[in-house]
Amino acid sequence: MARTVSANGMGRWLALAASLAVSAGMVYASDTESPRSAETPPAAALAPPATAEVAPPPTPRPAEAELLAASAPVAAQDFNIELPEGITPEGGLQVKTIWVARAINAMFPEIKTIGGYRQDPLKWHPNGLAIDVMIPNHGSEEGIELGNQVAGLALANARRWGVLHVIWRQGFYPGIGAPSWTADYGNETANHYDHVHIATNGGGYPTGRETYYLGSMRPAPQG
């Protein structure tokens, strides 16, 4: 019988008990749609706006996505940890999005808010394909490191969880291909400095029979 763990009591130790392969080789996407249609305009809008006063930051290099993935919590060999429903409102979310949200909620109890379904001009949130993981004290060294770990966990497990892209601190990290720099949209939220945006390929809407584990997801036994 699988063990069910409480998100409130497990703490960061769960990172050592979770069966999540942390490898940059897992950074990929199964969707062929261009990731640049995510939460940023297409084409040239991804380049940082050049101004006479302030030089734009450098575009993230492909190696930086691997480094981000490498910042994910270290994993062990226990796939049999069941993930309970957490702080994320799951209504309107597809199953792989729920899976990512539950895993992040379990591994990072300091995260207090994860947004999911909402109306938006872009498809990700209205179609239950994305979550926004709000980072406490996001401007501090601790907050930035926490955001790096959340983003890295999603990238390192892109194959397992169907992660298509991650946006964090103006860096756009697709599951496959080189990362890029988003335009400056004028505030911390629009530029993803206070939250990590994670989009998945969905996997369909839940039936209510799914059971989510750190290493796998499957329908609940019939009976």
C-alpha cells in the first residue's frame, strides 16, 4: 500500500525520499508547438528592450537551463509516495498540471500560494495547462534560490510531468531548445520575478480516479 504524506509535516527532507531523476537530459517537451507563444508575444518581442540608459541583461545560454535543472532537490529511490491535494485550487486543471502542483506543494512547504485556472488571453491558464508558484520574499537571496529550485525541479522532470516550459525572472526555459529572454513588461509579476510559471501538456481533465505519486500517476484501483 502506498504511503500518503502530509505536505504540512514533511519539510524539505522529502526531497531526499522522492524518486525524481534530476538530470538535464530529462529537459524536453512532448508538444511541438513553439513555446514562445507562452506568456510572451511571438517573434522579436522576446529580445530584451534596448535603451540608451540601461543595457539589457544577456540572453540565457542553453547551459544555464541545465544549471537551473541541476539546482533541483536531490532525489533518492522511493517512487511510492502518494501526493495529497495541496494548496492549489485544482478545479479546471488537467492531470499533469495537478501532478506538478502537488509535487511542488509537497516538496516545498514554504510555498503558500499556487495559482492555477484563470481567465487569460493566452491558452495556458484557461485550459488548465499552467500554474503560477508564488515565491515568498522573492527578491531576497533565499527567495531567488527557492525559485531556482522550483524551476529546476520542473525542468529536471519535464519528461515525467509533461512540462513544456518554465518562466522565471524573465528567463524563458522551454523543455527543448535554447532558453531566451522575455521582454520587459514593466512590473515584477508580468516579468515573473515574484512567481515561477510552469506549463504542461495537460494530459486531459481528471476523472476523480487518479492517484498521484512523486514518480508516477495512475488511476485509482477499481472496487
